[in-house]
Amino acid sequence: MAKLKAAFDKAVTESKQLPEKPDNMTLLKIYSLYKQATEGDVEGKRPGFTDLVGRAKYDAWAAVKGKGKDEAMQEYVDLIESLK
């Protein structure tokens, strides 16, 4: 677990230094896995129709609902590694 957390923390730092900015769908995947790994399942109401960015983030996070924190951390690490 400590090894995975260290790899996750390293990937979070590396995500800010990627050679090129990922496309929006990949950014949403990064966001959703990060939120799932750090906070667990999404809670609260889905943002309204006028908040397109908030709604997209909510939907992306809701798509990984039920995924364990360790699993989300590992997928996040793997995704960042694939983008380097």
C-alpha cells in the first residue's frame, strides 16, 4: 500500500509536467481517477445544464463509482506513465 501511494504521489507530480497537454477526454479520465483515489465515490447533485465543465467532471467521476481507491490509484499511475 505504501509503495502504491508513493507511486501515486509521484504520478500526480508528473501529471503536471507531461510533454504535451492531453486531450479533454484523457484529462477527464485523469481527473476522475484522481478524485476516486483520493475521495472515493462521487457525492452530491449533478451540476446543472449551464455548468458544462462541472457536469463533465461529475459524469467522469460518476463513471468510476464503486472502484476501490487502490485500483483507482493504480489506474491513475498507469495512465500517467502511458502519457509520458
